Amino acid sequence: VNKVDRYKKLVYLEDSKRPPIPYDVLSIDIGSSPRLPSAITSASESMALPVTAVKPISTFGREWNRLRTGIPVNGSEKTIAVVGAGAGGVELTLSMQHRLQSENRNVRFVLLAKGNVVCPSHNDHAQKLFHKILLSRNIHVEFDFEVEKVQGNQLISTKGKSISADESIWCTSASAQKWIKDSGFDVDDSGFLSVKDSLESTNTSNVFACGDIAAVVNHPRPKAGVFAVRHGPPLAENLSRALLDEKPLLDYKPQSAFLGIIGTGTNNCIASKGEMAIEGEWLWELKDWIDRKWMAGYSSHLPEMPEPKLGTRHMLAAAAAGPDAIAEI
């Protein structure tokens, strides 16, 4: 998708040979991508350093296999720079290092932090625990290093400092696809689609957004899966209400605090919530169980869905809308 006509209610596709898709109710759940400086997205020929974003995950998976197999076993040392020292960047750095070193691949990691701490969205105790672990694993953290551009094999900061690397992995703050703003939707300062408490667009009725792409105006929250996954139930309810023209729509208020369980690559984790932070191997077992149970819910342990009864609200919604009413992006 590269455009929505809000007035004609049409969704346009990147492939111009395909016709636009009409809709009555539209739900947008396209996630986010790491924010890259414009000097990098323009892909100058002077960039010899590979730039790999962690999203979309399908692309990262391919690039990770290329990177891993490109470092010879028991070969010369390669330097990998990870741009972004939030929880995602820290966890990814520790996990990649553990995997590569377990295969006897000679790597050195450098973590580039925009600010003066790692994991800035977590409490002070969690930040200190992670910094201690990074130091113990010989991972250098370069603070106050906001990357502005890449020249040759060097990452250049906004203050003129430079770091040399053989590979760069980008796990920076989230950014939105440009077509959201270009289509005329209200957006926040970062380009994410502004929605009411009902997850409906603030300036376009019958258009909803959820997950990272949604910016709930009255309840700003970090771009994190723990918030995104809870949009599902209120979204499903409000899509039904919109199709049946039932008012009012259901308001949703996300939780203000969340439990983060962050792996260190080894069989160890740090958990943080509010001002609490603890570390232990038993947390790895808990995280592993939670993650596997979550993924199984979308594969091997799909829930049994009861046969809908005629006359239920959802059946009425489907009948009222017709088979082509909802375009799910």
C-alpha cells in the first residue's frame, strides 16, 4: 500500500497494475521501522559499510544469515556496530555476540547510544545492571553518539566523532511510513497516525489504526509489543460497531506500566517494571516459557473457534457489510 484516498475510500497499491481496493471500514496495522538519517536512506555510493535495519524482520533474517556466514570460523576479527541502545538494541547485541562467539567467529561489538544511558525507557537500576553486563562481555558502549551519516566504513556522529566497523545493525527509535501523512491523516510529530481512545482516526471516520503505527492522542506510550498486542480486543469490538453503525465506540486506555523481561544472550535475564529491576537465570526460563507459549498460540496451539450463531452481532456485521467491505492492511 502506498496511498489511501480518504474521501473516495480507496486503498492504492505499490503495484500500479493492480486496481485500488474500495473499503467501508479500514484497519491499518503496518507497524514501524527503525528511523534512519536522510543521509543514509539516500544511499550514497560512498557507503562501504552495510546498513541493516532490524525491521522488517523478514529482511533482517536474510541479512543476519549473510552477516553470520560471512564471518569465518576462527578468522580475523570483525567489528559490528549496533546503532541504538534501547532495550531492543541491548538485547540484540548480547544475543548476537553469544551466538557468534559460540560458533568461534571472532567479533567485536560496539553499541552506539544517542544519550548517556542504555535502556533509557527503563529504571536506573535496570540501566546499571545492563551497563555492567555489557562491560563484563567486553562490549564497548559509545555514549552521546547520534549517527548522522556513513562515510566509507565509518559511522559519523552529529558532533563529528567517528567509529569504524565492518557491519552496522540499526535498532533505533521507530518511524512511520510516509504514505500515512501524505494521505492526509492526522499524525503526531513522528508521523504516526493519530487516533482517539477508540483507535479511530482523529480526522477520518471509519478508519482505525492499531499497533506501532497508532498514536493514541490521550495516552502516548512507547512503541512496544506489550502495548500493541492489547489493541486487538477493543479494535475487533469497534470494527463490529462501525460496520453496524452502533454508537458509541468503545474507549480503550492502555496500561501505564509494563513488565519487561530482557535476555542477555546467555541463560540469564533482567526484569524491570516501574522502579523494580531483578536479575536471574530463573527469569530466562520464565521468558522462554512466555515466548514459546505466545508463538504456539499462532501456530501449533491455535484456539478452537466456536461456530458463530446466526443473529449474533458479528454475523449481522458481516451480513450488513458484504464480503468486500473491510480492507485489512
